[in-house]
Amino acid sequence: MYTLPSTKTFVELNLDQKSECLAHLFEPCQTLANLLIQNVFNRNYQSYNDFIESCRAFLLLFLEKEQSKREVLPDIAQIISAHPRLGPSKDKLSSHSSSEQKSLAGSQEESQKLASLNALYEETFPGLRYVVFVNGRSRETIMENMRSRIERGDIQLERKEAFNAMCDIAIDRAEKLESKL
């Protein structure tokens, strides 16, 4: 079982240790790791909550700057797409994602509906994956949220919601990893 390093010793960690920590909090993504190591992982923090909130603030500012360029945003798409699709998928799930998605188990028919919604979402928002903090919510609740976000059709808001969800997930993972110490 992975043990999180103390946030009070972040500056002493080497690049591999920082990358591994980020992979456990978020999902493995070298683009995200590079950004956060360069811009957020450069000081010690009082807690993981403080660290992840700094990550959130940085990511939302980064998003705002990138979206103002009105260009294709490959870094943002790579970061968001590091998260696996919800439900049964060909994606290899991290142990964290696998555990978090347990509440989405359902019938074959429900799995097909979720797969169809994933496909529609990715067609509506090219390059993105639907990212949400599942947190034990039911499959129906998640699918309703996905449908409403597809109908809204706002890719800029989707990117923002994905970054916020990624940070909410990271906070939850940190709490779970810390409680196992």
C-alpha cells in the first residue's frame, strides 16, 4: 500500500517521488505532473487539503489563460483524458478509480446506457472525458448529471468542472490514504 509523503517535506522529494504522489492523488499523467511539479509542488504545505487547493487554484488559472488563447488546448485535454471513463470500459483503471466506481455497478442494460452516454459526451466535447466526483452516488444520479452537462454543451465549463472534480477526487483520495497510516 502506498504511503503519502508528508506535505511538510515536499521540497525534499525527488521528481520520481513527486510524480508518484501526484499519480496517486490524481491519475497518472505526465503533463499534469510536469505542470504541478513546476508550479505548485515547489514548497511545503501544512496539509494535503492545502496542497490540493493550491493545485486547484493553479489549474483553474492555467485553464483561464489557455482558454483565452482561443486555440486547441492539447495539454488540458491530455490532463482531463487521464481520468478513465465511468463504468465498464477497456480503460485500465487505477486501484483508486476501481474502488471509487463500485457504486456504478449495474445491469448489462445500464452499462450499455452509460457507455452510450460516455460516447455522446466525448462526441459533444472532443478530446475530453466526463469527470465527476462519484463519491458513492448512484449510477442514475451520475447519468442524469452527464445528460445535463451534454445538453448544456459548454466546453469551457466542462473543462472547469473536470478540473474541480479532479481536485475533489484528489482530496478524497488523500483522506483515504492518510487514514490508512
